[in-house]
Amino acid sequence: MSNLLGEYWCKLDTKGRFVLPAGIKRQLSEQDKDLFVVNRGFEKNLTLYPNSEWKQITNEINSLNLYNKKNREFARYFFRGATELISDSANRLLLPKSLKDYAGIDKEIVLFAYGQRIEIWAKDVYESMLKDEPEDFASLAEEVMGKSKNNDNDE
């Protein structure tokens, strides 16, 4: 499994395809270089998963108790629009129109790779998000990361 990292600015061609940057391809295992799944992100973006990561996430969601209404709602929304993408001979991936519309993607995108996923943002939305950086990033870091995994008594 890859631990992806980096920001990459790309342009879509007239058909809605983009070339997966070499910097990302180098970080992927051989089995993950050509087969991906894209779906809606948690914000107004898309998330591109290498196929091996998608399988793990699918297994995790399929293990939820679907008799629970919130679990069903989550699964429906999470899988909504999910589409398998196979890179062509020129290493291009075609974004579905419905997903481009959802994320407000036109011609320029930013690929933000972290962990085992790649977020796809409309360039202007991504730049706007970066301008809305928290006033006190140190406080956010403390709130999110400050608790020790080994000591449940930390407050």
C-alpha cells in the first residue's frame, strides 16, 4: 500500500481527461498504477482511490450494520457517483461529467495526495480553501493530534 504525498496542478483536456503526474505514479505500487475509483469527496471535491485502497474501504463499509438507518444513508451517499477509472495508453484518466459538475471542476485541477487517496479539487476552490487557513493552526493541531494514543487519561 502506498503512502501518497504531494500537490500537483493539472489541466483537463476538452474531453475531461487529465494526465496522472509522474510524481504520483512513482508512489503507486504496480497493481495500482492504472486502475482507480473516483467518487465524491467529503467537501466539494472528488477523491481518487487506487483500486487496492478502494477494495479495503468497500470491505469496511460492507461490514457496517445495514439495518441501522444512518449506516445505510452513509453507504448510499459514499458510493453515489463512484466510478472505476482505467488510465489509457497516454496515462490519462477521464473524469465523469456528473462528478466534475459536483466539484465545480472546469479546466484546471489540483491533485492533493495524502495517505492512500488523492483529492481532486477545482483549482479556484482549492486556492480559496488555502486562504481560509485556521487562525491558530497550533491550537487545531493540539485539538486533533494532542491526545496520546497510548494514554486515554490525556485531556
